[in-house]
Amino acid sequence: MSLADKIKSIGPKKILALDGGGIRGILTVEVLAKIEHMLRHNLRRGNDFVLADYFDFFAGTSTGAIIAACLSWRMSIDRIRDFYLQNGREMFDKASLLNRYYRHKFEDQKLSARLRQEFGADTTLGSEKIDGLLMMVMRNASTDSPWPISNNPRAKYNDRARADCNLNLPLWQLVRASTAAPTYFPPEVVRVGQKEFIFVDGGITMYNNPAFQAFLMATVEAFNLNWPVGEDNLLVVSVGTGTSPDANADLRPDEMNVLYNASSIPSALMAAALNEQDFLCRVFGKCLAGDPLDREVGNMIGTRGPVQPRLFTYLRYNAELTRHGLDGLGLPNVEPQNVQQLDSIEYIADLQAVGSAVADRKVSFDHFAGFC
């Protein structure tokens, strides 16, 4: 089915949105492995069934953009897992000591080369090889604005007649731009038409969790997709990379110097962004799965909101990477500090264990049954 056919096909539409979070993306991969296996089994499909056969729209930020692009490339979860396990260290290739002090902790050449190899150096966002809609979020530092960029052929800036048509941009470079977390990686310079723009990680926009933005892109008139809303018409599945609400419990005021702020601000912005998007989805969507957002609003499952009936059905799968949260997942041997960082390469097996535990305890076919 062509992208145009998929966009206008009759029946419920399904969106998969994936958070940013560095190497913690492997946690997301393990949750998706459960979903892929579960759908294969319950829909009685073979091992050639991939999530691109179920979802119509993939949206991702940062590490979520890598996974979303791979899914739209019709990769199985086993293959995506191998991508992370084989290339995790290359994703976090330490920069020189001078660069680490003044500019960024990691280099990007190896990751860039791997992305070019995987997707092809000449493959563009408008390639017919991309199965379904794909949205990736980045921040244009040159214009100080978020860029949720997609291959939607009906979007204003995807008009092939434009000299600056986004569909002509290299896919690998957009993925790389979405992962360029400040202080962690150098920015990515992308030529759009006759101009060059500097892009950094979309995680420092309000779309580190891109779920609600994907809903807007699917339904708001300006984007020209105009998918029908309704609890039975639209499913939004959102998968996180873990939260750390008590990561700085012992912080002292005198420790908040320039270096501390520079290294902690990206994570702080990512946490705030994913929480806000999640909250909006639970307000306007019918939430069937999700941990409590906070002690005041809870998980909002079964609650009423300003819109009745809700505009879509919503599922949220994530983990709390605290001692309390890990114990609740049956992981007393996983230390919180080992899995909370964006660059926890040494503890990738622990992150996999967290993702598998989330999948086993929280993912249910009942959540998807109305959309099969």
C-alpha cells in the first residue's frame, strides 16, 4: 500500500509515539518487542509481520526518532535491538578531553556513518521505501523553533514544487539532527533549499514525548491529513524511556554551578516535556494504560475530562527508574543510578531488563483489542 493509500484508507488509524532518552531507548525496544510478539500471536501472523503492518504513523524524538525511522523502514524489533546492542558504544563515542570540557561529551562521526549505512546516504524523507507516515522532532537553533518534520505529502513544506521541500532532505541526517542533544553531541547542519540551519535534539522542545503533537498533526486542518477523531477511530500508543523523579534528592544549592546546570538542563527539559505531552493525551484521550503522572492527578484512567467522549484512545507505557519503581517491577538488583543517565552504556543489559519487566507487567492485548 502506498503512503497516499495508507493515509486515506478507511478504518481506525493507529499512531506510535516514542520518547527521547539516549541509550535508554533500548528500554523502549523491549516494550515494543512485547507488542510485536503479542500482535503476531493474536492476529495469527507470521514472523514476517512487523509493526509497520499495524501502525499507520510513527513519531519519535531523539533516540525515539532512530527507532521510529527503523520501524518505518519495516525493521523487526529483533533487528532494531541488534542495532542498539551492536552500535551503542559508537553512539556514545567519547570526544577529546578538550571538546568534552568546552563543547560536547561525545563525537557523532560513527553514529552518522552508521545511519548512512542503514538508510542509505541518498535516501530522502520522501522515499517510497518509508512505510507509512513518519514524524521526527528536532529544534532549529538558527530560528529558535521546534521542527516536527514529517513525510506527510499533504503538508505545506512537503510540496515538491518548493525549492525548500522537506521531502528532499536526507533521512539519515534528519535522524542524526533529532539526536543531537546539547552538551552530549555536536549539532547537525542541514541545508534546506538555499539556506543552512543548525539543528539540535528535539528533546529540548516540548515534544520529547511527541504523542500529542502526532495527534495534532493527524487531525488539525493545517496539516491536511484530517483523520477522524473519536475513541474508536484513533489509537495513540506512547512508549517512554524511563523517568527519575528523585534523581537529585540529595542535591545541595552550592552544587548548582555552571557545569551542573549545563549537564542537567537537557534532562530537565526532556522530563518536563514528556510529562506535559502525556498529561495532554490523558486529558483529551481515553487512557487505558499508564502509571500515575503525579500524586495529584493520578493515572487519569476512567476519569472525566473537558471533552466527552474523548478524541482518541491512549496507551502509555513507561518505567520509574527509582528504587521504589524498580522494586515494583521486580528488579531489586538493578541500581537506579546505573539506568538513569542518557549514556548508561555499561548498563544496557539492566535497561533491557527494565524494558522487559515493563512489557510483561503493563502491556496487554486487551488494550489493543478494539483496533485489530
